[in-house]
Amino acid sequence: MKNIIISLLLLFTSLVSSQNYKYGKVSTEELEETSYDKDPSANAVILYSERKTNFEYEPGSGFFIKTEYFERIKIYNKEGYDYATKRIHLHYNTASAKEEALFIKATTYNLENGKIVKTKLKNSAIFEDKINKYNYARVFTTSNIKEGSVIEWKYIVKSPFFSMLKEVKLQADIPIKKIKVRMAIPEYFKYNTLHKGYLHIPITNKRKEQTMSFRHTTTVHKGFSGSVRETYTETVAFEEFISLIELDAIPAILDESYSGNIDNYKLGLLYELSYVDYPGYSIKTFSNTWTSIVKDIYKSEYFGNQLDKTKHFSEDLPNVLAGALSEKEKMLAIFQFVKSKIKWNGIRGFYSDEGTKKAYKEAQGNTADINLNLVAMLRSIGLEANPVLVSTVDHGIPMFPTRLGFNYVIVSVKFPEGSVLLDATDPYTTPNILPDKTLNFRGRIVFPDGDSKWIELFPKTRSVTRTTINVLFNQMGFEGNARTTNSNRYAYQYRKEVKNNNTESLISWIEEKLEDTEVLGARVSNLKNLNKDIIETIKFETDSYYEEIGDKIYITPLLYLQIKENPFKSVQREFPVFYNKPWAQVNTINISLPENYTVETIPEYAEFALPDDIGIFQSKIDQKGQVVTITTSFVINESVIAPANYQSLKEFYKLIIEKQAEKIVLVRR
């Protein structure tokens, strides 16, 4: 009996040791762990994450938000080393109004000869990375990282920005074993909350009485003895609303193909400041409607006021418009001029940084400097042009009415047959072909009086790539040529990737895309003529895509165009598939066969369709003499496919892959 009790005590002691979540109390069991039982494929796992947010009062300054963060991470293999780097994102308006990361501590733990060895982060290893005019980051990487290391860090973020209460993040791209959150908000601050993600968040709400003290100094008259200054302390009681969250075994959310910004779908809580109600002061409301938010943005000196400035470009306009007759020709002329005149400095924003006049003169500026100049120039010749406020993909989807929901601005130009969207920050954009980063569902168009409405950003016009291949099969492989035409977004993406490659580097770049194929020569037409499709012509040879067994030869009909792998691997998917465009891929392959071989079998015609006319695939193979012609068409009609259609899409690709794997069988005469 005594031995059983001792064994139980030892087991309990071991469990307590392995679950000690205080900083510095990493256990041997955590260091010896080689994989996560609930997700053996994970390269790393968050063993424990903790966040505590409080509002603290500072005499003379008022309230500020204090958030304490603590995280412990297990690194299983070299692929998990990236999780040893931490970026603490911070915001500032001025030198005196900024978020700060304080008391940063980090330690790496390794098991060496049965002993726990600690490596502490040095202050000199903490860097500051300026992101743009309003954002920066404190960055560090823990040292002495090995397979099996455990790392942990803790720090405090002090923020004066009540309207920017940071999201409570409850899910990551690696699993989380345990997470605890405590949010304590005084009754003076009212926030609306929004649940993000697809898992339940259990929240325990409590109330707690708190006090804060104010020191007052007054002048007191003492009759004939004059007056003296006296100090007294006033204590004020208030109620604090506390939310507690505790979750275990949170699965990773995987960034699968065509995911867009995966952060939009991670489990979490967003906070929108509704109003502030201090005793003795009138209530101050925030973020009422998108209409009021955009009106405030429009009234800014660095937005609406910039649209009225025209003098700085008026002398250049006659030359810019020379030869342009129609309104669309004039739009294109101004659009191309602005793209070449003002270079983007890499800073995003919907407010002009230095003013459109200065950006025009100095030939560089942020997104607003460039695109507000474009709006002003288009309006000056009578076109109905308006700015469109956008949240870029990596900035997230605007959930609440707040100016912080936007970080970019593009341009809309209205014509009788429909509106055209423009972005002059990118040299490769064309009308209605926007940078990928801006394709985030919808933007807010702002009219000359400050009124606004939502508009869709995803393109309606299909992007098409057409490939025609003519090859000779000579029993040792294939040799021939291919011609591919790329339109719309395919042309834009091609130009972005190729840029200024010379012939040699162009051939290498093309070869990287074509599996087991040697490119002997290549030519690309219309690379710099943005108004035309890209045409790529190559000469190639390959000894792959066929197999000889006995007196028969088995040929892969689509050669290097064959789809071999399904991009959709998850059992289920709770977020959309982002193609960012409706598209079509049309292929025609003509294979000339040797005279001493005849076709025994060819794959049959096939047609697969997705529900609701989302997409269709067709494959047809014909033979005429010694030439076999393969024609395939793969069409997707939607820019974004809802999660409800994920299983259908996954099965759709499976059928296509199986069909394209079927062989043309040749026999010797």
C-alpha cells in the first residue's frame, strides 16, 4: 500500500512539473517530446500561450492599455526553426503617441547530457523594424535553436490607442496545446466584439469592483496668514468587466492552396470601440457607420483636399493628351503617364503623406500620393473619377466601421458601359487588372461630396491561357514547339514574374515551369505592350512522358501540361477558395506518330462539371492518320468559391487528374 501511495505521489509530481506554465519552468518532459500526439505532422507546437489585458491609470496622462504576453513553443525539427523569430507589431502617430514593447525576455532551453541548458536573449539582439509612417515592429530571434528546443518569451505592450485594442488570437498555423486569456476593461470603455473563425469560444464573464486614486492640489486661504497649497487624494470606485478564456488542443489552421489571407479565418476576437463615458464628461462615440467614417476621411486635408489640387500638373496635361480622342483613350494616356511619372515608395495608405503636389514634383510617393493625383487629373478633364478605399489582403477584411479598416486607395472611372478600376502604383497594371494584394472582396468608393458605397473588387472578365503544342514522337521522346497566349490577369502575372529577363534567363525561367523538358529556344511578344496579350513561343524536347513496355508504347497525352497533384488536400475546409479571377485554360496538342506504329487505344471523351455552373472540364482526343490531337478545356467561372463547394471542387480535380493520367497506347505495326 505504501509503495502505491509513493508511486501515485511521484506521478502527481511529474504531472505538475510537466504542466508548470510559469516563465523559466520548462520541464524535462517538454524537452524530450519528439512529436505532438494530436498532430504528428506539426513541425512545432505552442505548448502554452497567455495574454492579460488591463486598463491602467497614469496620473497626468489618463488611462492606457497594458497587455502582458507569454508564450512557450516546442521546436520538433528544422522546419520549425522559423517559430524562433518573434515580430511584435506596434503602431504610432507621433513620437509621443506610440505603442511600446517593454520588458522583453526570451530564453532557449535544450537538453544536454540529461541537463537543461538555458540560453537567454541579449538586449543587443532586439531590433526595431520601421514598416511605414504609422507602424513598426520589435524583432528578435532566440539563439541556440536545435531540434527539440523549447523557447519562451514574455513582454508587455503599452498602448495609448483605445480604438486599436489588439485582436485576441486563439489559433495559429501550428497547434496550440493550451491558451489562457484575461481581458479586464473598465466600465468607461464600451467595446463591441466579433467572433472570428469556426470553433466555439467559451467565455466566462465576471465583474469586479476597482478603485483609482487622483491627487489634487488646491490653494487654501488662511485669513491673515495668507494662502497655502494643500494636496489631497480622491479615490474613485468603478466596475471592471472581465472576460476569461481557456482553450485546450486548438488545431492548426493550414494555409492550403488559394487561401487568400489565412489570418482572416483563424479563431479570435475582434474589438470595436463603441463609446467612452467618463464621469463628468459627455459620452464620446466612435465608429458609428461606414458612411460617417468615410465622410471623416474625406474631410481630411490629406484626402479630399488633395483632390482639388490641379495647378502642379496643368502644364503637362496637353502633352499627355496629345493624340487621345475618346474618353477612354484620354483615361489610358493619363493612367500611363501617372505610372511613369510617380514611382511608388513602398508605403501603403489612403492619406497622402506629403501632399500630391510634392509627390508629383519629387516623382515618388505612397499609394495615396499616386492614386489621388490620378483622380485629380482625370477629374480635371471632365471624367467621373473617384477614389476607392481598400483593405489589402494581408491587412484583413474590414469587420467594423473604422478608418483603421482601410490601408490603401485605388481609382474608379465611370463610363456608360460600366466602371473601370485603376491602380497606378504598379507599372504592370492595366484597366480592371489590379495588383493581387488589392483583391479583397470589396472597396468603398468615395464621391465628391463625401458620400460612399461598397463596390466589388474581383474581376468579372475571364482570364485565359491558350496553349497549342505541335510535336513529333520519334520513339526516343518528343520534339516540337509550343505557343501560349496569356490574357488579362495571366498576362499581368507573367509580366510581374518575367520583368526584364534576358533570353538566357527567360529560357531558364520557362524550364523551371515545365517538368522534365528542355527549352531550346524562346521568344515572348508584347512583354512591354500592356494593351496586348502575352504570347510565348518555345522550341523544346523531352525524353519523358512515354513508357515502352514490350511492343507497346504508353504516351501521356498532355505532356508537361498534365495536372499531377490535387491542390486541395484537407479533409474539409471552412474558408473560401480564392482564385481571384474567373479563368480558362485551353490546350491543344498535336502529336505526330512514327509510321511503324499504330494507335491501339485512346482515352474516351470526358466532361466533368461543378454545381451551379461554377466550372467545367472537357477532354477530347481524335486521330487522323498518324496525328493524334488532344483538346482540353478547364473553366472556372467564379473568382471565389464558397466552402460549401470545397468537397465538389476537390473531387472535380481528382477526376481531372485521373483522366489526364490515361494513356495513348501505340503498337508496332
